[in-house]
Amino acid sequence: MKEKPVEALTEREAAEELARLAAAIAAANRAYHTLDAPEISDAEYDALKRRNAAIEARFPALKRADSPSDQVGAALAEGFGKVVHRVRMLSLENAFSAEEVTEFDERVRKFLNHSGALAYTAEPKIDGLSLSLRYEEGELVVAATRGDGEVGENVTENALTIADIPRRLTGAPRVLEVRGEVYMSHADFAALNDRQAAAGEKTFANPRNAAAGSLRQLDARITASRPLKFFAYSWGELSEPLAKTQFTAIARLKSLGFPTNPLTVLCDGPEAMLAHYRLVEAQRATLGYDIDGVVYKVDDLALQARLGFRSSTPRWALAHKFPAELAWTELLGIDIQVGRTGALSPVARLRPVTVGGVVVSNATLHNEDYIAGRDSKGQPIRGGKDIRVGDWVQVYRAGDVIPKVADVDLSRRKSDSKPFVFPDRCPECGSPANREEGDSVRRCTGGLICPAQAVERLKHFVSRGAFDIEGLGAKQVEMFFNDPILPVKTPADIFTLAARDAANPLQKLKNREGFGEVSVAKLFAAIEARRTIPLDRLIFALGIRHVGEVAAGLLARHYGTWEAFETAVTRAAPGNPEWQELTSINGIGAVMAQSLADAFQNPAERAAIDALVAQLSVQPVQARVATDSPVAGKTVVFTGTLEKMTRAEAKARAEALGAKVAGSVSARTDLVVAGPGAGSKAKEAERLGVPIIDEDAWLRLIGA
DNA sequence: GTGCCTCGAGTTCC
DNA sequence: CTCGAGGCAC
């Protein structure tokens, strides 16, 4: 692989490469220590470690929690290496009705400004786990699970044991990432469970869990003994296109030796798609493997490219799900949980029941209104039936995951049952729990006084997008929160843990049950490493209401430094210049601005924030460095008629290249793209001296 | 004011 | 994963 000099790396490239190096070094370690068969030479291994160290030296903020430079070459005791997907593995938008399918087709055609019918592929949606197989020069080099879509787990050894997956391809593109689903057939699942039971091992709840559990075995020999299968249905990075259409691309994958689903067909529009859905549904029981719906994709790959992606799903695909499985059970009780924002969430405790292959004993009841049988607008749901303890309730798993209560059997309701009374005080701290006007949730007003809120905020603080401290997860936070010797009540306390432990000669953390010398040293090192924190992570970690990961990123990029951010939000009040600036940030409105001002202007909250920041070195964040696109960071306005694409499409493409698309021309506009019929906006641009180009020039500029 | 599109927050089970 | 709601474009 040709390497870019460390000096020339962008931050993003550096982060990606550090992740790749961590995975490569971990894999080499594992191969060396556990398999007795080093895959790379010592010199190559040293080169990887040197490069890793060089990149870390230039970008200290990017140093990973699992950095290889912190490891002494020891084999990783557990876990798989990480793989950064070159092309993200996305999820699909879901639909549950025929109406939503026709709407999908309309939306796609509107986006493309396509008046005629469009062709789509339709195929069964296999209920397994997705896998990405990377082939280089025809050799399988990496197999990775989906993970969170950005980073998956390296399961190459395990994937190589699956008979359906070719090790070697002939006539394939130089780089080819094949994506598909690993699954287990009903017959194999039943036989496996029989074997497991006979051997006194645990059995699996359903084929999907069995497939997932089998693929994620640390010992590949166990995976080899499990009857896993594979269907290819998509692809990631390619060195050259596979075909011009989805349907022929799948045929190409088949000819390369991958199993593809025989129920994949080409449809000329929504009616044919729905007909195929009904056909697949009718055959569902006899297929011999689990499916949970039908997937539709725009067939023309050029059109797929034009449609592009939303934040986490492609615009050109839709998963049409089968109706969820339902089950009746008894509602044993209703508990109230308190979240980090103080939200009181009711949870149903159920007599355990199997729904869709999994035993469910808890289900969400959303909020007060849901239990009462009305939605937040006062409209009756479930026919206005309320939910009472002791009722027989119908449960399903929304999206096959989250258990919910769908219905109540009034005929089985006991005559002495009483409506559930939602508490108006926090069950954890006793503070009043109020509902704000127009809000559907009741919130504890205790703030930091409420132990439940305090501990949930700490959990948020150490969560993945925030400080993400290895060895300090939700469980440990809860333990330290209640610990009499080394209490952690606020985020700042985390950073004084090591010093407090050192100052206590008698009851050292390392001598406690569940801790040892090594794990304590690792924990303290992980905390130390996070003393240096990028501004965006810090802002997110504060857990300010309405300010999530994305908003935190916007704020960090706008203000750049903690000092600038802190000054601005401390001063911001409706109408003043700081407020104006804050709300002028695209994506930050009045609600978020008020929430930020509230947090920074409340003395107790402010004290906690100041104590925390005093412990940290906050890394400034540069305004988004220009990508290699010529329009990155530029503000563009489209006006007049666009002939080669629709407005929505032009906007999406421009934004994908890092440009900001505005609706009106101002002094801050960098470029106006004017089509025929452009009127006042073009005139305004002329007056302000903003460059104006036509659509063709725009397309050339962005290299389309 | 209305209608997208995203984001934020809360949730379950393995 | 889903719901509710914030933010913004039309």
C-alpha cells in the first residue's frame, strides 16, 4: 500500500489510519501469540508500529484508547480488531404499508424530477447479520461485521470457515467489497440447538442469534463447526464499477461465485413491487430461513448515485417489513425510571413471554399519555383504552427490537382494577415532577440534587461519543457514584480519582474485589489520556438538553476554542449580540440557545462545569478544513431553473462536497448558480459582485 | 403556517 | 429502533 507522508495527512485520514493500524497491529499480535503463525515479518510489524507512533505524535488528540503504542506487544486477551469501513455500511429506511411504498416511489421520482416509471429491484430481507468482505487482487483480505456502520469487527478468520464465502475470486475488480447477510437455516438451527442441549451447552433463542453468536466466536474452529450461510446483496468500495444496474450487479456477484437470493426480481414500479412483496410473504414459511421483509432498490446505479444518502440511510432503498409478531401477556407492574434530563419514563414489567423468538419481560410505555390511552395531542390511541397493572396486554417488538404494548384486553380486566396514577413527584428524590406546556414528558425538577439524574448524567459523560473512557462504563460509574471511599459524584471527580486513591494508604482500589493492579493502572491511564479532550466531545459530554453530538460539533466548529464558546453562551440572552451569533449558526435555534444559556448561567451547573474544565486541556477544533473539493466551505445559492437536476438534488450534492447551500444572496454568498429565469437573486449577486455561473459550469466545477 | 428532514432522548435484549 | 420536536425551507 502506498503511504502518504505523515505531514500530508488530514485529521480525518489520520484518524482512519490510526484505526486501521490499531486493527492491523492487533491482528498481527493475535496471529503471533495465539496462532503461532505470524502473518507479517518482524520488519513489517515494526514499520506499522513506527508509523502509528509518528501519526500519534503529530495528532496527539487522535490517539486511540486502544492505541498499540500503549500495549507491550501482548496478545489482546479478548475481542476482535476493529475495521474502519471505507464505505459506510448503512441501514435502510423502513416501511410497513403499501401506501408507504408508493410514497417512496413518488419521493424518489420527485427528487430526480423523473416523470415516467422507474425500475426497482425487490428481494427478501434476510434476518441475519450483515457482513462486508473485502477482496484485493481476488483474495479475501478482511471480513468485517457492520458494527455501528463506521467501524466493525474483524472476523476474517471466522468468515473463512463459511463454505458460501469464496476465498479467491477470478475476474473480479482489483478492489471489491462484497456485502451480504450471514444467516442460519431453520433446519441447521434446530440441529445445532439439539447438539448444544445434548452437550449441556446453552441453546439459542432464534436463528439470527445463533448466526451472530457463531460468527463472533473468538475461536474460529467453533465458527467452522457451525452451519452458517451467506447471501450477497450489495457492495462497498470498488476499484471499478460492477455493472450499470443493481440487478446486473447482483448477477455479476453471482457469476463471481457468491450465493445470491433466488427471489431477487426486477420490478417496473410500485405495483410490481407490492406484488413481489405478497409473493415473498406467501412463501415465507417454506423458505427454510428467516426473513423479515422485502427490500426495494432503484435499479439504475447512475440514479442511485444522484439520489445519494441522508445522514444514515440511502434515498434509493426501502425495507418493506412484514407485520410484527404479537403476543399476549400479563402486566405485572409499572416502574418509573428517571433519565439524565429528569424525564420520568414508565416501564412495563411483564410476565415473560416469547415474541419474535425472544423472551420479553420489560417494555417501554413511553409516557403518561400513552398509559392513559391518548397521544400528546389528546387523540385516543388503542381506542382510548388505558393500561392498568394486572391487565392482559398485547406486546410486539417495534423494528424487531424494542418491546412495546400495542393493545389491552378489556374483557379480561379485573373489576377492581384502577387506572394507573402517574406520579407527580420524582420517585428517586421526591422533587416535584412537572410537565411543561406542550411537552409529553414529566420531568423531575431536582436537577443535580436528584441522584438518578446525577448518575445518568455521569453515564452520558463517559459514553461513546463523549469522553469514552475505557474501563469506565455505565456499571463502573454507578459503582463509583455509590462508593464511600472514592466517590464520583460529578465529572470533575473522575479526574481526581487517581490522586485520591494515591493519597489513601489503607484502602487502595487495586486491593478491592473486582479490581487488580493491572486493571486499575489501565483505568487510571485511560482517564489520564482523556484529560486532553477535543472541544466537540466536551460540549456533548456536558449533557445539555437539546445539545447532542451533532449540535456539539456545530458549536465547536463555530467557536473553535472553549474560551470563545464559554464566553458566548455565558453572555447570551435573547436579543443580545451573543444570542444573535449563537442562533445564526445553521442548526442552532432559540430552544437550543436558551438551553445552553440556562446551563451556563445556573450557578450550581456552572460550578460543576468550571471544576471539570479546570482538570482538562481542551483541544481547539478548526473550522472544517477544506476537503479537496473546490466548493468545500463555500456558501452557494441556486436560482432559476435547473435543467440537469432538481433543487433537492443540487443541494444534497453540494452539501456532500462540503458546501453550504443558502436560500438568498447576501454579502456572505460565495457563488450563485443561475439557470434560465433567474431573477432578483441574480441581480442582487451582480450588485454585490458575487460570481455567477450557469448549471453546466457548476457541474464542471464539482467534477460531475 | 405547513411540511420535510434530522437530531435528541429514551428504550430492550444478547 | 422509534417517537417527538427543533430547525429550516417553501
